[in-house]
Amino acid sequence: MILSRTKSDSASSSRLSAGNGAVKKRSLPQFEDFLLKRDYMGAQTLLEFTKPKNGPIDWTRELWWAFCAFHLGDYRKALEKYEAIRREGKSTIPENEVNLNVAVCMFYLGMYEESLKLVESIPNTPLKLRIIFHLANKVGDEERLMELHGSLRDVTEDQLSLAGMHYLRAHYQEAIDIYKKILLENKDLLAVNVYVALCYYKLDYYDISQEVLDLYLTQHPDSTIAINLKACNRFRLYNGRAAEQEIRGLVDSGSFGAELLRHNLVVFEGGDGALQILPGLVDIIPEARLNLAIYYLRRGDIQEAHQLMKEVQPAVPHEYILKGVVYAALGQQMHSKEYIKNAQQCLHLVGGSASECDTIPGRQAMASAFFLYSQFEEVLVYLNSIRSYFVNDDTFNFNYAQAKAATGYFKEAEELLLQITDPIIRGEHTWCMVLARCHIQCGHADQAWSLFVTKDSSPEAFSLLQLIGNDCYRAGEFWVAAKAFDMLEKLDPNPEHWEGKRGACAGALQAVVAKRTSGGPPGGVGDIIALLRDSTNSQAETMTRTIRRFASQMK
């Protein structure tokens, strides 16, 4: 929007040097060269260097200084300068145009109500209507937004504004259609390729995004915005290290967009420095709040993530997804059905929407919703459709394995769980429980027991033992069941544990008698007698004598 005043400023630029001798005439081309190269820091520095120490204030120079500050992303300083110019009332451009620039700065600083109040006082112009159009979106005035949408003309500026609105509301394909139409009519508007590339990035078409972006980078290889987007594409296509290499030099140089670059560097480095960088950017870069919440989620600080997200009113799919994930984690932590229900609603809303149902995040969201509904057959429908994109993704494989196990595909679930290399996931109690069940159902009860042996010092070992004992009993793996119930009896002398041990020992004896390869102990009857002798229950001795007598008769 600020670029619409370039013509009037260019017209004024001749007055910047006129009438002050040869020195200003020589500096004018230098200043224009800075602008043509988009080197606003250089242009601003030149303005400061050539500023007269004495004499009246050159208000045209002040306008240019504010212009440069805005394009450097220093909206606060630009606003202060424009307001000073407005107070003095000595601008070389109309007061209403100065007010529009003030309103635009307020918009970029998030001062939406103040910007709207100021811009309403200005006579109608196409630029004013475009500003109000975007302000209506920011303040949530849908009725006015639709009214202004109908007033937009079929001219480049208005269509760019409309495409921008589609982008902000996650209607990326609609935005692409408008941008492509503009490019067909105005091939020299190379920057529109960056907007198209941004839309493809949002649609997860990172390779296409980079192809389109290269059309602009070929002509402007020093563009901070384009380089940052290239880094984001590389992050998605390759890894954080490849992305970091693209922007590291820009971050250190303190160039335009430094806050955004520092934010992205935290993401590329897997959260390193998150607590130092992201909190200060929460109210500056919208994604900073979301990424800080993700950081807390990964650390298990669910309450901190909830504090960040509870006031967020989701407007786009990724915000609904993140809020749903936070609700789900909080619901599981607090055993709250209300939070789980909220999570289901957020995730189902994304997965069921027309714009997201065929995207990867949309299908992940729907799978997650059905996971929370415990409808695992439906979960597999969605995860199967995107499996090829996450073959080596440990988190995906963990969820996929749980759904497989819940629907009886134990062999596939066992293979998936054993593929996981992430030590955090392998250390989770759920991973151990599901893997133990899969081992047992696949005839590998001894591996389930070995899994317990490696976890016997953990707080969740008792519940793992219970699962092994009960599942092995049902699967006919009586010897491992007997060992599990023996351990449970020692930890908790509950009559139910003795009954489980007694039944499992009887089953193991039957397996020995029938000479089955599974279900019986490797040492035969002697192992069963040794296990029973170790029991404090009064029935153990009677059962031991019976087994001894039976064994002697078999000889």
C-alpha cells in the first residue's frame, strides 16, 4: 500500500536537490540509485549525511527519511516521523496523503482501531478503500469486508489487494489464480512471483514454490524476503542445516526483516534459543506465538503452551490444528473430557473442510480427530493415504503403529515400532506397552519379557507387567504369563495375582505335557515347581506336591 505514493515522492525528489548548487545535483543520482537497488539503509544514510546542520527543516527530506524507515521495517520510527510532519503541517504533499501513510504505519504496528479511526476521516480514494478493506479483516468486521469486496475494481492495485486478502484467509488457490492473471497482463511485475511462491509454499508444494521464486531471485538475488522464502523451502525439502545456510549471513548483518530472520533461525535449528528469541517476538510476528507453543509442547510444558494459545481465536487451518493439539495434550494430562472434546472439534473442523480435506495437514488432522474418537479403522483410512510422505518419520510411525495395533495388524505395528529411533519416543510408556502387546500377539512373548526387564526400574513397570501377564495368558503364552504374575505377586500380594500365576502355571504344565513349543518353560516341570516354591500363598505347596506326583507318574 505504501508504494502507491511513490510517484508523488518521485516528483518531489527533484526538489530535494534543486536550488542548492552542484553538491545536491551530484547526490541526487546517488539517492535514486539507492532506491532503484532497494538499498533503503544506504538511502537513509545518505539523507542523514547530506542533511544541512543549520537552516530550516527540509520536509521533503523528512518524507523520504520516513519512506526509507518504513521499507526497512522500522514502522515505529516511520510513524513518529510522519506524525511530526503532520503536526507541522508543512509537507510538500497533501495532508490527506500524509495521514494515509500514518494509517498504514499504524496498520503494520497492529494499531488497527487507531488506523481505522484516522483513515475514516480522509476523503475516499482507491487507496483508502483498500486500507479499510484490510482493516475490516483485522478487526473482524465481516459485513463491511464483503461490502468493500464488492467495490474493488478490475485494476492491478485492487486485484493485488484482493489476492492478498485471499492469502490471509488461507484461500491460497484463489490468490494464485489472481496473481497469475496479473502476471499474464504485466510480465514486468516480477515481485508478484514471490507472492505466487508464498501461496505454493502454504499449499506444501515446496518444489514448485522454489521454481517460481527463482524467476524473481534471478533478477534480485539480494532480496531478503525472497531469500527467506528460499530458506523455508529448503527447510521443508531438506533440513534445517540447509535452510540455516541461506539466511545466516542476513541475520548477522542486521538487515531488513531481522526479527523474522531470527525467528526462522530458531525454527531451522530445532528450537535452539527459542526462550531467548521467541517471547520478545510474540506480539510482532504472529508465528512466534505458535512456534513458542510448539516448543513448549515438545518439551512437555503443556500448561505453558496452553497459556499461549488459550486467547488465540483460530482463523486459519494451522492455528486450529495447533490449538487442537494443545487441547488434546491438556485433556490427556488432566483427564478432561471437555478438553478432549474441544480438540476433536478443532481437528475435525480442519479435516472436514473443503479447502483442507485433500491436503496432508488436513488428512493428518482428520486422522487425529478419529484417533481421539477411538475410531481406529477410520484413522488408518487417512494415514494410509499419506503414508508415502512419512516413511521415515518417527512420530508418524508411532501413531500409525498404534492405529495398526488397535485394529489387529500386530505384525505391521511391531515392525513400525521397531523402526523408530527417536530415544524420546522409545522411552515413552505407550511405546513399551504397544510394542509388548505386538510382541505377544506375534508369538514373541519372550521379547515382551525382555522389554520389561529393561524397564523394570521405571514407575510404569507395574502396568507393563500387568499387560504382559494378561495378554500372554490370553494368547496361551503361559510361561511368560506365569513369570509376570509371579513378579506382580511379589510387588502386590493381591489374590488376583496368585490366581493368575496359578492358572498360568497350570497352562505351562499342560504345554509341557503336550510337548508344545510355546507356552511351556525351557526347563520343563522343574521351572514351574521353582516358581511355585517361591510363592507365599498356602495353595502353592499343595499345587507343587500335585505336580511332583504327576511328574513322577509320567516317568
